[in-house]
Amino acid sequence: MLNPYLDIHPDVQQALSEGKPVVALESTIISHGMPYPENVETALRVEKAVRDNGAIPATIAILKGRLKVGLSEEEITYLGQQGQSAIKTSRRDIPFIVANKADGATTVASTMILANMAGIRVFATGGIGGVHRGAETSFDISADLEELAETKVAVVCAGIKSILDLGLTLEYLETKGVPVIGYGTETLPAFYTRESQFGVDYRIDSPELIAAALKAKWEMQLKGGAVIANPVPEEHALKNEEIDSVIDAAIAEMDAKGIKGKDSTPFLLAKVAEKTAGNSLKANIALVLNNAALAAKIAVAYCD
Ligand code: PSU
Ligand code: MN
């Protein structure tokens, strides 16, 4: 590999050299998205779900300034124990984490960048960043959306968490030419819930057809990624009433405390987790596993 900053795990490197399917996984979800020790357990189960569905997992992070594509169990545990003290690393942060030889947990945007450096095309996570509520005055729009516009990686997620403005996020993605595919659904899932009032661009029910669309997009040199929205499994979905008031209160508290910039999303994620206790964490774990399995199937189809 020509990139002197990049360490690709040997299992991942071997799969890539042989043209076998690989699925990228992010690490902010481990450090900032879930509490320890559930975060480590989940990260390891997610890797297993990728393997069980025929692909090789590559969890991505920055450790001691090295860009890591594929982590060992020890490295995942280390990152999980750091929790919120790991540095949340998006596109703008990468070179500084590297220069400082620091540890960085990668967001969707930076995970896409590192996956692309390694040549990985499919990525599974829980939820992506988006346009925040009130963005018309705060300008808070996640760098994830810009990355989806630029970088050739497909992101499998459970839709968009309603800490965000779903409608504005869809408008932004449309402007940037990023397709939003609903896997087996006509409406955009909202992370904890299977449905929202918004439609997806394309409903596709087969991983093979999703892979074919991605291949067509990239073979004709269209830049950018795709969002594949996979609803949370029915038995773990929460009720709107359960989650809406919690999110509204979390946003009010965030505004009152003047929290903004890169701290907004972690604050909201932590508040929602705290206020909904067990059920939201169960849903979160179930949907990430479900996304890992789908991403592996898409990666397998993409390599065929
Ligand atoms: N949304 C979620 N769960 C998450 C995140 C977002 O439902 O874990 C994390 C992801 O790592 C995502 C990041 O890339 O937050 C977005 O942060 P920001 O809004 O600051 O760009
Ligand atoms: Mn932001």
C-alpha cells in the first residue's frame, strides 16, 4: 500500500487482494454511541455478524496516529474503554490526530475516507449524521453528508435518528446527488422506529440489486456514496411516544447549555441513551447487527 499512514489488518489485506468481500465498521459508535461494556461486546458481535454473512469485517479507527483499517479484539476493547475520552474524528480532524500520534474514533465521514483509501466499498453503522433541527440558524450540518457526496462508499444504516431534521437531511442528500435506498421499505426509517413520514428514493428488496446499482454508479465514474436505510428489526423497534419527548428534551437541554459543533451529536446520543435506559440500547444493538448482516450480503453480491 502506497499510503504511508495506513495500516491494513492482514486478514483485511488478504481479502482485498483476493477480491473477497470486506465490510467497514466505524468506531465513534463504539466510543461515543454506546456505554462500556456493551459497546465492546456489540462491536465484536457486529464483526461476527459480518463474518457469518460471508464477508471480512474491518473496524476502522486511528490509534497512536496510525490509520487502522481492521482492529484486533484488544484494540476494540481499548477504544471501548476510552469511551467519550477518545477523540471524535471527522474529516477535518484526521491530519491532526495523526500528527499528534493520538487515538481517534472515526465518524461516518472519516470511516468512509479510510475505507476508500483501503479500497473497501461497503460500510455498516447505526445512524449517520445529518442536518440538525434549527440548522437554518445554527448551520449545523454533519460532514457525513458532504462525504457521502464525494466518496465512493455505500453506508448501510438504520435511517436517520430524529435528533436530526429528517426532511432537511433528505433535501441536502438530494442536492448532493446521494441516493437513499430503502431496504424493503418505502419510507425512511428513523433509527429507533421503522417508519417516518418521509419517503426513500428507491425501495430495493434484494442485496444483489443494491450491489448492481452501486456497481453501475461507480463504473460510470459517478462520484460519491449511497445511503442504504435498513429498518430496525420489528421486535426491537421503539414507539414514537417513547422516543419523541426524550429527544425534544435533550435538544432543549443542549441549547440551554450552549452545546454546539462536534459536541452536539455525542451529547444528544448520550442523553437519549440515558433517558430511555434499556430499551433504546437494545434497539441500537439489534439494528447495528442487522445492518452488519445486510452490508455483508451487499459486499458479497458486489464481489460476485
Ligand atoms: N448518529 C447516530 N449514532 C451515531 C452517530 C450519529 O444515530 O453514533 C455518530 C456517527 O459516528 C456519525 C457522527 O458519523 O455521530 C456524526 O457526528 P456529527 O453530527 O458531529 O457530524
Ligand atoms: Mn455538526
